[in-house]
Amino acid sequence: MKKNNNIYLTGMMGAGKTTIGKLLKQELKINLIDADEYIIMTQKMSISDIFAKFGEKKFRDIETKMLKKISKLKNTIVSTGGGIILRNENIKIMRTSGIIINIYRSCKNIIKTIDTNSRPLLKNGRSKIYSIYKTRKEIYRKTADIIISNNTNDIGNAVKRILKKLDIYN
């Protein structure tokens, strides 16, 4: 990985981006920002409340504004929200300031573990995961510099594969 580049972890909600980000932070000794936590902190309200009060478009505007700020940092891992790839502007921001790693996890495995209460897009049930994934899967694939599967119960193995792939970028 080039010096001063950021690492953007993309993927579906429940794919393991935040958990993998925490382990990468320990291994690489660099900063980690969870985009959703950052939005909650700066907006002083939950993402569910933002969706309920202002709608998805306003949330996506906030997300883009947050990404612009974060992209100016160096040597930072960013665990993005699952929908960050829905705007071309966000993809350009990530590409120009770092490397994009897509964390892939099957919908079947996500459904087993995801908490729908904290996910505004899943308020009508877990099965919505399939339709969300269908609309996003090609964007995740096309925008990623690296794709890592997280379908086993060994998240440490996923982190090892990321570190090995990052060596290629040195």
C-alpha cells in the first residue's frame, strides 16, 4: 500500500467491515474511523433518526460531506456505510485518497447475525437484504481494488488475506 493512503472498507451492512477494520487497525497501527459512528457523533442523532426525520437522500448528503472530510486524513482505515457506493462522487473521493477493499459476505450469512433494529433500511424485515444486495453487488465489485470474502467464521483469516493483498500495493 502506498504511504499515506487510506483504506476504505466497503460492503453490505453486516459484512464485517467494522470488525475487520478494528483488527486491521491493530495490525497496521493506523487510525480507524467507523463512518456510521462518525455521522452519529457529528449529527448528534442515530442513523435511524436521520432516516426517519429527513429521509435517505439527506442521510446520503451527510455521508458524502463526512467522506470529504475524512478523505483528507492520511493512513486511516474507514469502515464505510453499506450504501456509500451509491454515489459516483463518493467512489471518486475514495479512489483519489486510498484503496477500496470490498468485504463480501453472503446474504444468508448476514441474515443470521444482523440486528434489524439499528438498520433503517431493514425496518420491514431481514429479507430486504436480498433486494438491497441485488442493486449494489455490481457496484461493489466494479469499485473495489481488492475483494475479500468473509463467509467463514474465521475473521482473522480475512484480515490476513487483506494484509497479504496490501503488500502488493507497496
